[in-house]
Amino acid sequence: MDLTEEILALKQARNAVILAHNYQMGEIQDLADYVGDSLGLAYHAKATTAEVIVFCGVHFMAETAKIINPGKIVVLPDADAGCSLEQSCPAADLEAYLKANAPKNYYVIAYINCSGAVKALCDVICTSGNAVKIVNQAPPERPILFVPDANLGAWVMAQTGRQMDLWQGSCYVHLEFTRDSINRIKAEYPQALVVAHPECTHAVRLLADEVCSTEKMIGFCRNAPVRDIIVVTESGMLHRLRKECPGKNLIAGPTERCACADCRYMKLNTLQKLRDCLANLAPRVEMEESLRVRAEAPLLRMLEQSR
């Protein structure tokens, strides 16, 4: 039995569902029951009837699945698969900031790329796919603190016209794209359109014909009136786009140092680790119940407001 067959057999034996983020390596995406962005994955994690959720992504994603599925076993292939955005906003720092600024009575919106402890301090969660909708529903009388991604927050402010205070966090992968690196690839493909993730810097977003979440990139690429499309996000997205948009020439946006951008955390997951976590039901995500309950409320609020 090869590794793929073993994974599928273990999945059936464990009554498991395999969820994979768009940034996972192609061979993992091809085995998953569902591949998507953070919003789609959250909906599927909430809806699944499986007893075991195998989350092929990074830790905050598996933790999110556990928050809304306290009775299920949630595992991820590599416990060290973290996130620079999550690391940029420690819960203790956010709590101290909110206490120091208590008179402002912030309405706190947290990008889903954060820890469960940070989610527990917030009013509502958002993803790149629904951030504009979530911000538009925020109470108009309260100032907003948007954490942790300042680039996404700045883009949302431009889309909504709503002023927000921004936590100065960032995704290290999307910071690697620069105006010069994108202009160079545009010079090679002068007829190409550019689609970029809102975690990119303002300078890069200005060069894009469309700024959107990974899930919305599929519709943009499929319907684009040109064949050449430069995709400015983590390289794993190209695998799914090439499957779903076979008539397009999808070009990885380059960085200053390489032809594409790989997330070192996303790429920690492998088929062997996927097999092992199904066999051993570990590494397992656990949360203290009172923290889980506090983190669940803003997540459920997001899911309700996103419908």
C-alpha cells in the first residue's frame, strides 16, 4: 500500500475529514476533502459530521476548527506550522493595549490569522474574503481596532471608508513581494493582468488589477479576458488555480530573491506527516474550555454576519 492509499484508508477508519488550505503543497490538496481559504475552511469545519478533523494548514486554522468543534478530535500534520501574523500579536500585548486604551471602548476586529487567546479578546473575527462585509457591519458609534494585519486593514479602510486603528502586524510572505519585483514580471508579460492578496503592501496593491482573497482569485482568473495572469500570493495557490482555470497561463508573482513566494510554515506539512497524524491522532489541538468559549463567540458572529 503506498502512502496515498494508506492515508485514504486511515481517513475512512478514523471517520476523518481532511481540510487543506490553498497554500498547501499540491499533493496534499489533491487528497483533501475540501480545499479553500480561511472562510471556506471555517464553514466546512463547523458543518462536518466527521469525528476527526485533520487540518492541513497552520496552527491557528486547526485551533479555529477546535474552537467551533469542542467535541471533535482536531489534529494537524506538524505542530510547528505557525504564522508570522499570529506571532505579531501576542494576546498579552493586545490585552495590555486594550486596558491602556479602555476609555476608547474599541470594537475589536481580528483577522482570523491570530491565536485563540487573541480571538477571545475580540468582538468579531474576519477573513480576507469577508473583511469588508464585517467592517461595514461594525457599530458606527465605536472606534475600531483592527488586528493583527496592518496591510489588510489599510486595504479594508480604503474599501469601506471606515477609519480604523491598525495593529502593526504583517505576513512575512506577502511582504516579500515588492513594487520592483512585480514591475519586472509585468515587463515580461505586458498583456498580463495582476491579481494580488490584500496582505501585500500598498505599493504592490497599487499595481494589481484586482485585490482579493485566495478564493475570489479563482473567479477572477477564470473570467479574466486575457490568458496571462500574474498571481501575487503564496505559491501553493497556483496549484489550485491551474486545476480550476486550465486555459490560463498563471504566473507566480516573484519576490526580490526568488521566482515565487513559499510560506515556510505551510510547507512544513507533508504526506508522511499527514499519514502519521491520522495514524496517531497527534499532534492534537486542545484548548482550555473557558478560553474556547470566549473565542467561539466572535467566530460564530463572523459566520453569521458573512451569510
